Amino acid sequence: MPTTPSRVTSRRRGRRSPIELYYWPGIQGRGEFIRLALEDASAEWVDVARLPGARAGMRAMVRILDGEDAGPLPFAAPFVRIDGRVVSQTAAVLAVLAPRLGLVPDDAALQAEALQIQLTIADFVGEVHDTHHPIAGSLYYRDQKAEAKRRARIFVRDRLPKYLGWLEHVLARNRAGQGRWLVGADRTYVDLSAFQVVAGLRYAFPNATARIEASTPRLVALHDRVAARAGLAAYLASERRVPFNQQGIFRHYPELDAPAARRGKSR
């Protein structure tokens, strides 16, 4: 597999063209949920904006967003081009890709359950974003710090444990997966997305997340299990994985995190 950050190729699946991912090159953001699925499945795909001559890739993405493409008009990136057609919205992209990549069971009821979980994760990711941009995405963080502190305080206290606790409960209820996977008997794209959420929260809210993880052992184990998968472990250790940073969804502002846990006094 090439080591360049711009393109990932592997075994071909028939004569299909490579899947093209269109997303901003310098952040993980919502595009990372799609990247993880493509990497785990060893798909043949292209991260268009990170190809050599990235300006051409960015121009191609903007042309599609401006409606110059004959296909459906995406509202925003990320979106993919699959066999000549454009699909947008992260959850929809994953639901379309998953059967092709072997990342969801064939059973229609389980596919619907996976999509429901992914949509809930999308809601959660939106709330994470709004901790640092509660007023408007067009404003800088410094212009809404007071509101961000108030929003983050409620998020850490109420929303973070609610969402992570729900994922823990879903794992516990899935008898087919024996508490190891969210849907069915094997890993699906929603397990990869749950991994990304935990990884992002550990970066953005390390103190608050560490406290909640004590009560979500199945979710922590799921994170570790996904991270250890051969294809993903190689990806996570490579330069293809964009590091978390202060431009993405998961941003670390210490003033928004819970206070660090106090250590007991030594005797």
C-alpha cells in the first residue's frame, strides 16, 4: 500500500472505479468517518483534495458544490463519487458504501438499525462542534468564548454521559455481538464511527471523557478493538491519518473541559 497521504489503493473489486472522497485536506472532521470505513475495508479510493496538485482537487470539489456537476447537488463536504454518481451526507454515504465494503449485515432490519445509530452519532458530533461554536460557525472561537463555556459546561455534565451511556447500552443489548459490536455479530461501519467519537472526545475533553469511561467499559473495549484491526492500525500510525487539530470538529480548549480529577493526598 502506498505511503503517500494523498491516495490509498489496494485490491480491486471487479472493474469498479476507485471511490472518490471529497473533503477538506487539513482536518479529520466528518470526512474521517468515511476514511475509516474505506481503510478498514481495504477499499480502492482516492482522497481527492490530498492528491498531488491538491489545488486541482479542491477546484474539483468546489465545482461540484457550485452545481457544475450533472449529479445531485451536495449541501457541503464530505461527499463521494461512486461509479460516477455523487452521494453526500456522512450517514448516507456510509449507508450506501457499507454493503459494497462488507461493513453491514445483509439483513434489512440490521441495516436500518445501523443507520439509526449512525444518525444518532451524527447528532452527537453536531453537539460536540457546538461546544466551541455555539453561536455561529462563521465566527471565531474567540468571539463566542463566554457562550462556549456555558454550552460546554452543560455538554460535559449532561450530553456527554447521555450519548456515551446510550452507546454502552446498545452494546450490552446486542446479544449477537456478545457486547463486542453495536449491530449484528461482526464489526460494522457504526463501530468504526464509535471508535472515532471516543478518540475525538479523548482529545477534546480528556478529563470529562476519562471520568465517563469508567462506566462505559464495553465502549472503551470497542475503541481498543477497532484500533487494533490490522488495516486500521496501519492507517492510524501513518501520515494518511490527519492529526486532531484546532480546525476540526474535536478541538481541545482546556477551559471547556471538566476540571482534572483530584488525586488523593499521599500519606
